[in-house]
Amino acid sequence: MTMAAANRAANAAPRAANRDTYTPQTLLEVAVEVFNERGYDGTSMEHLSRAAGISKSSIYHHVRSKEELLRRAVSHALEGLFAVLEEPAARRGRAVDRLEHVTRRTTLTLVERLPYVTLLLRVRGNTDTERWALERRREFDHRVAELLKQAAAEGDLRADVDVRLATRLLFGMINSIAEWYRPARGDAASAQEIADAVITTAFAGLRLRQ
């Protein structure tokens, strides 16, 4: 074997091992990281290939397109959020108690699925998948806003709080976590601590004190 052939063989082995150890889930995790760093529109299959350390043909072994990776990613975020609305505590009791539960669990879901929800919050609507994701987000937001309206109608929110404004502020506070919370960089707060802070901050101003 010549020296050049030996080098080619040595270089091929790690690539083969990489390809064999990649799964659809690990590839998705890499894609979400790159999408968040570069933006979905600014990411090419070449960028994904380099980040994953595998060839583009190996990526196509797992998915048909970049957009399929996006749909899988935002679906993971949306599934977590909509699951919150189906929990027993989100479906029974007074609206203000259900709203508090949904707010807490939405915050926890955002922290637990941080890269995926971050990506969901950044989609712009330039593709079919993005437009679908935006529509689903609006549906989720509408259902939470309805809880706020019900709580106000039941007399459990302060009368001097505008419901539409409160809805925007509540979503704004929760969604902003995706922009500043970076546990990998040493943010010490746990998901539960963040959820507690959101509940204390929001509901101290929303709930009507008896």
C-alpha cells in the first residue's frame, strides 16, 4: 500500500464511524444548533454536513431535505407545548388556576426543550413548514389568551388590567427566556426556579387578591 493510499484509508475510517453512529435524533440536534446559530435561511446542507462531520449523502440517508429537519424540530417544540394544554390541571378548575398551571408548564417546557422552542420562535414564514409552525403557534397563543379572558370573566383578575395587554406581556416574558437563558454558559437557575419566578412576577400583578 502506498503512503497516499494509507492516508486515504486512515481518513475514511473516522468518516465511516461517524456515519454509522449518527441517528435521525443526533442529526436533528446538530441541525437545530446550526439553524439557531445561522438562521434557517442562512443554513445550507453543506453547513449541516460540516457541523455533523458527515457527508451530505449521509444526511440524505436520514432525511429528504433541510426542511424536513426543520419540521421535525418545530414539531418537537409544538408537541411539548400542546401537551401542556391537555394535562388535567389545564382542563379542570377555575380559569385562573388553569392559566397559572399552563404558564408554569409552558415555561418548564421552553427550558427543557430550549433549542427547539428557540427555533420555533424564530421562524419567519418563508416556507410551507414555517407557515404551518406559525399557524400552530397562533393556535396555542389563542388558547392561552382564552384562559386569560375566562379568568377575567370569572372575576379572578384585577379589573384594572387590560386582558389583551396582559396576554402580550405574559407571552413576552415567557418567550424572552429563549433569548437569555444559557445553561451551558453557567446560568445557575434551574427550570423550576425560572418557572417559580415567572409565576410570582406575573400572577402577583394579575390575580385579584381576596
